[in-house]
Amino acid sequence: MTNTTNNYFEEMERTNNLTKGASKALRAWEDSQDQNLDEIEMRGDLTLDEACGFVKTLRNAGVETFNLTDTSSDLMNTLINLMTYGCKIEGVVFITKEKWGETIEVKGLKISLN
């Protein structure tokens, strides 16, 4: 992640009254930082309202792509909600990270914000 992106989210951490979508973007960035990931990983689902704030926040932070690793039954709705705001699926990604002291590989979709 770029310094611009990190600075944007660090400033957001000091902000109150975030939308649900902005809060989910901030949480995804924080979790990705904790995992030392190169890109933001979104693990949860997004309603249409949340997708709006999520996408807007990532774009404002200078993010061009993120990885969606949601495995819930609502994945299709999340994808449709993201596409409503101009996102596109770029392809499949495999993310290596730590979970409970073990290295695991997670499958996901690379999502473009452009």
C-alpha cells in the first residue's frame, strides 16, 4: 500500500461519524496492515449502501484494486453491489497470510475500482 493510502486511513482513524461503508474500508485496511498484506483484503459482505461508502473511501485513499475474499452466501450480492459503483473483477488471487500462528493461502477475487 502506498504512503498516500496509509496516510489517508491513518487520518480516518481519528474521525468520528463514518458511514458503514467507510468504516468497513477502514477496518479492511487495518486488518490488512496487521497481516502485512500488500493490498487491502475485504473479507466481509457489503450492502448496496455500504458498497457506496466503501468504494468512495478506497478511491479517495488512492486505492486502485483490492482483494475480496468473502465466502459468505451473500457474495453474489456483494459483487453486484460493487459493480453498481463501477468496480470490475480482474481475476483470481491467492493471498498468503498468517492465521492463528499458521501460514495459510486464501483464494479471492481482485477487484478494480476503475
